[in-house]
Amino acid sequence: MKIAYLITAYDNPAHLHRLLRAIVTPNSAAYVHVDAKFDSAPFERVRLPRVHFVKPRIAVYWGEFTMVEAILRLLESALGAAQRFDYFVLISGTDYPIRPIAELEAFLTANAGTQFINLVKMPDEDTSKPLARLRYYKVLSGNPLALPLKIARRALIRAGLLSAQRSYEAVLLGREPYAGSTWWALTREACEYVLDFIAREAAFVRFYRNTWFPDEGMIHTIIGNSPFAGRVRRNLTYTDWTARGAHPAPIGPGHIRRFIEDPALVSDDRYGPGEVFFARKFSDQTAQLVEQLDVHIAQRAPEKTR
């Protein structure tokens, strides 16, 4: 099983180094995109084989299409590599494995052909995936004309010359809109299908460019309406949303105890039950927690992986 890890990062470079050392094996490689709004030097100080920093970089803004662009840049780089990968695993730079990587490789081998991506039809109140994400136009940040564009749109809407809501139906052409979590593990065939679809469907991409949180919807809608939809299971990342805020709870000692006590942790929520192999969010300040996990993982790892 050959795995390409696709990693988006913008902070916590020390943790990223720990993550890369933990996941890259002779059977895998890592492709890292560092947000162009941040200095990449602290991230690129790590010198490991099979670790690639993707260039040119994109300035990524939360909840906007720039995140999709960063993901696609990672995917294109990994698909174009000389090594032929079987699975492409999208994680963030604040993730960390909670089980031996050998177990992940064995799991993906045993479930070859399955797409691990959180997927629900929109709208879905339980997962906070309203159709408003598609119906309301998002003016992109980072554009010097962003503020004038917002003002102009509001004026046109007040004057009745522009509708406040857009018709996603006219663009999806009978396809169902889907959404989920940003992170996934997809087969090579599914990833090639996604890139082929994006190359063909320019209107679809233009529409999603100005939606809210397209990193949680565009690829999901492609997969949900594809031949791969019949073999979809929840993603492989544990995330604690119990605080019900805009961002997940950071990993703390209680989480580590749970990971150690339940070595084959299963997440079961609106996206369904499934084993998880990564957790988020860690940081540069959680080195001691990572060390505890490393000890636990080393004790569980088969002899050949030590």
C-alpha cells in the first residue's frame, strides 16, 4: 500500500516536523503546502526523504476557495509523482497519528477501493451544512477590490437589480449537493476522477469559487455524484466538536488517555461509525502529549516497524 499524505499547514512548524517523522515510511511520501501568508522557512527546516514542499504557494483564507486551490495543488503534485500512490490522505499540519502507521497501511489494504470522506446531503442541520453556503455569494478575501465588490453587490441587491440568493440547481444540473469535513482519504482512481471533473466542468468550479466553505463541499459533491459514491465511509480523523464552536477543541491529556485506553478507537456521529487513525488539533506546545502517544504507538507497533 503506497500512500501520499497531503498536508496543509500555516502554523506550528515544530509539530509539523514531528508529524512528518511519524508518518513517512518507505511506503509513503508527504506533500506539504504552507500558506503563503506565512514564512515557510521554519517549516522547511526539516530535512527528510520523501517530503516535498509544494510551490508556488497560495495565500489561504479560512472558509474560502483558496483552501480548495491549496488542496488541488497538493493533489496534482502527488498524482504527478514518479511513485504511483494507491491512496491520498489529506490531513492538516496540526494532526498526529494515534495508531501505528503500519495499521493504517494494513487497514487501507484490507479496504482497498473504499473512499473515506465524511459525506451528507445538503442541507443537514446535524452537521451544520445549510444550503446558505451555496445560495449566498462569497466575495473572496485577499483581493484589493473585495470591499468595493461587497458594497456594489449590496447596492445592487437593495435596488432589486441582483438577487440576494443564487441558484445552485442551475449549476449542478440535477446533481445533489453534498458536504462534510475537509479531511479525507481517497483512492488514486477517485482523485483522478476529481481532477478530470474539475478540468471539464468550468461552470461548476466557477460557482464553488464564491461559495462558503467550499473545502467542505466541492470535492464532496463530486464524489457524492460519482461512481465512487457507493463505497464511501466516514473519514479517518478524530475531531472533538463537543465545544460546538467554530473550531474543534485542542487535544489535551484527556484525549490522550482515551487514545491509549481504546487502541482501535471508533468515531460514531452523524457521519456514521468508523475507525480513526489521526487526531486534531495538536500544536507546538503539545510535545509532551505527542511523546506519550509515541510511547503508546511504539509499544503497539509490530517488530518489523520498530
